[in-house]
Amino acid sequence: MGINEVKEFILKLKVKLFADGAERNGMIEMYHNPLISGFTTNPTLMRKAGIIYYKEFALDILSVIKDKPISFEVFSDEFEEMERQARLIASWGENVYVKIPITNTKMQSSYDLVSTLSSDGIKINVTAVLTLEQVKNILPALQKSPGAYVSVFAGRIADSGIDPLPIMMECVRLLKEFSQIELIWASPRELYNLIQADKIGCHIITATNDILKKFHLIGKDLTEYSLDTVKMFYNDALCAGYKL
């Protein structure tokens, strides 16, 4: 499938594609990509990208990305400090969503904090959600939100040996009662997750650069793909100079 065909295919999908990362040049490149509808970051991605100054990085990115939603995460384990950080982050731009983890490291629910911030008009992205029980428990806290996301880490559910699809389908059903809340299929592991998310009516799916780079494979003939794989193994063995 050619580049134009891939773009046409992606644009026909109902699910929105958010770029997941914290590498400045990559984020700006994705900002100019019409296939990308928004952005998510987290402290782990920022550390991996070598970010040292959190606020400076965020404000720099926001000076470019002004009209697409972008999520920045709090990083305290105490709810009082989480709230201070959340209000500061929210002040950085109208397109900013504040990521609040579903619990702190002590397994204490962030329900009250999410409810308070949502009631005050702050857009929240509840993150690190992995169970239906967590989704059911947090939704009432988002009722007064001007807009919110619930990020269910489908990829991590799959990593545990559990099929995430039934869980994500039930999440879609649960969110139908909350028009201002969107479901994010977070931490996808393969390009096919994009197709799955679209089929079940999930609102958003995140994608790292590794997955975004696979778009050209959409619709690829499998016999041709098999031959490409054989050629790759053969050429790598030649380049390595292996002998028996």
C-alpha cells in the first residue's frame, strides 16, 4: 500500500490516533502529520528522551503544539502535591490534559482528587488503568469534567496473558453514558491494535514511533512479505559473514 493509500485508510478510521512520546523533534514532526490528532507523554518517556527540565520542555512543546490535545503527567505520590502540580500543568494551555494515575504507589485511590479537579474545569487523563473495576469506580469522578480521557493500558493487559479486547469492549459500553469522556487504548503492542480499537468503537489509540513506522505495511501482500523476510535473514547472514 502506497503512502497516499495508507493516509486514506487511516483517515477513514473513526478511532483517533495520538502520538505517544517525549522526543521533541519527533513530536513536532508528528504535529504536522494530518493522521495525528493528539499527544501523550509520561515521566518514563521523558526520562528516556533525556528530558531534564520538565516545565521548560512542556512549555517549549506547547509553543508549537497549540491546537491538538496533549497530556502531561503529575509525578508526586502525595495527593496534595499532585493537586498543586495538576493545577500548574493545566495552566499551561487550553489544549492540556493533566494525567492523574488511578492510584498512588500506596494503592490509595485518586478518586477525590480527580473529582475536585474535574469539578474545577480541569481536563483530566486518568492513567495506568488496567481493570474494569477501576474504570467503573473513576467514571463518576469525571462527571463534571469539561473533557476527560480514561487511559486503559490494553498492551499491559495483553502482557499479563489476558485478552484485552473483551475488557476494552466493555469499557466502550460503560463510557456511552458519559459523552464528555473518551476512552484511550493505551500501550498498544502491534499495528493490528489500531484496527481492533476502531472496530469496537474506541475513541483514541496511542502509538509510539515504532508502531507509526509500520504504517507502510498496511495491506501488504503476505506472500510478498514472506519473501521479504527470507531475504532479510539471508542478507543479514551474508553481512555477518557466518560460516559453518
